[in-house]
Amino acid sequence: MLELVGIIAPFFMVIMLGFLAGRLGFFKLDSAKVFNNYLLYFALPAMFLSKLLEQDVLSGFDVRILLIFMGANTTIIVLSWIIHGGLFRLSLGDTAALGTTSAWGNSGYMGIPLALELLGGPGIFVAFSLLAADIIIISIAGFALHEIDKDRTENGSGSAVASILRAGRKTLRSIATNPFLWPFAIGFALSAVRPYWPPYFSASVDFVFPALEMLSATAFGVALFSIGVGMALRPISNMREAAPLLASTGTLKLVVHPVVTALLAAFLFNLEPAVFATCVILAATPTATNAFIMATAYGKRSSEASAAILVSTSIAFFTLTALLSYFRADLGL
């Protein structure tokens, strides 16, 4: 058990250090934005490029993993819609915000380090599949529903088709400018054709590697520290009022999401045990800061999204440790 805690604890120790720094006033919200911008546009893209260029993407990428994550994300979005739109009778925008909070795991900041810890270099493909599924399912669904709700508010009860088309254009623009998308696309393309590079081009890319490694070396620590700072600087307005929604979103994210992922992986595809375990553990990561960013941008349930990050990240220490314990015993590690 101590060995398992040794794997998980460093992640949460850095998060808590960031949380304490935020609480003690070392950082303000503007500082948290600097952290996030550095991660989104420099450190994480550099890490993606360097890791992908080290791998054989044509043989390493497994489309089955992408399909599993896409199916699990879709299931959580639909369940969230049923619960929050049906049982709680919330508006379209509120439902969209809580849907992303329920489904959007911390795949970038926490999932990638865990995948690399569990599988080494090939873990980047599992992490990529999760990030791609988040973009394809959660981002598109979240942006589209928010934009439709916003269009209805601004334009009243106009043409539903026109509203969907306007929302579709804005959604595509948001996805196309996603800072995670382009580094992956470029890294995959370069890695796929790397065996056929002319010598001078290969030497040029190798010259860039040290700079990429320097940036990527800072990604994990800054990412985890940034989570803690963000948690400390986003106040929870009314915990008692938010409790039922936190219970529903937390259960969907930390319990239902990994269970659905496990069921899809077990019954639809025959994955290697270690890959199966990595998929389930990555699906069990807590709510991502992206959910809060999207909720804040549209002014919908941002306090609940902030609270969900704090609560799910705290609980995930125990749930991820339990999952690691189970799978390590199952795999005989």
C-alpha cells in the first residue's frame, strides 16, 4: 500500500502545495491564468511533440481505445442530460455546464502523467485517445449546447435551424483553435513520416529536441501546481445549495465514468490487461479545469464547476489509489 501511495501521493502533494500557495496569497487569479497559458500554449504542446516524435505512431495508436473513450464520454453526457435536465429540470445552458463537469476528466494535467507512469512511452497513445475523445465528444457537445442556449437568449424563439447553424459555426471555430489539437496533429504527422525524412531535415529536428525537452520537463509540475492554485482562488459560493449537484456530477465522474469505460473495454474489445487498466484509471481522473473555464465563459454554473474540481480532486486521491491497488494485484505487479 505504501508503494501505491508513493505513486499517487506526489501528484496530490504538488496540487496541495499550489493550493496552500494560493490560500496564503502568493498568487492571484491573474497568476493562475499565466500558469494555464504557459501550459496550454508552450509546455504541454512541447511535451506532446517530443513524446510523439519518440514513438512509432503507425503501430502504436489503437483506434479501439479512442472508440472506448468516445463511447464512455457520450454515455456520461447523456446520463448527465437525463439527470440534470430531466430530474433537476435545469436549463439547456446549466445542463451543458454540468454535463462537461461530469464527463471532462483531468486528462491533460493528470491523465498523461499517470499514463506514462503506468505504461511508459506507449501510454502517450492512451492519453492521446482520451484527449481526442474529450475534444470530439465533450468539447463539441459543450460548446454546441452552450451556443444554442446563448443564441436562444439573444435571438428569442427564432428558427431552430438557424440557431443550430450559428452554434455549429462557433463550435467548429472553438474546436479548431483548441491548443491541444494542433500539437497532436503535427506530432502525429511528423512521426508518421519521420522514417522518410531527408538527413538534413532529421538533423534540424534533432536540434530542436533539447528545447522541447526543457519545456516539457516543466509541464507536469506546473500543471499540478496550477490545479491547486486554481482550486484555492475560486471561491465556492454556497456549498449546501450546490451539494446535490456536486453529488451527481462527482458520482458520474469518479464512479460511473470508469465503470462504463471498463464495461465497454471488456465487452467490445480485447485489450491487453495493462492497457485496459490504464484506460479505466484515466477515466477515473477528477473534473478538469476546462469544465470551469467553459462554465465561466458562458456564465453557467461556474461555482458548481469550481466546487466539483475541489471535491473530485480530493476524493480522487482515494479512488485512484484504490484502482491502482486493484489493478496491480490483478496484474501481479
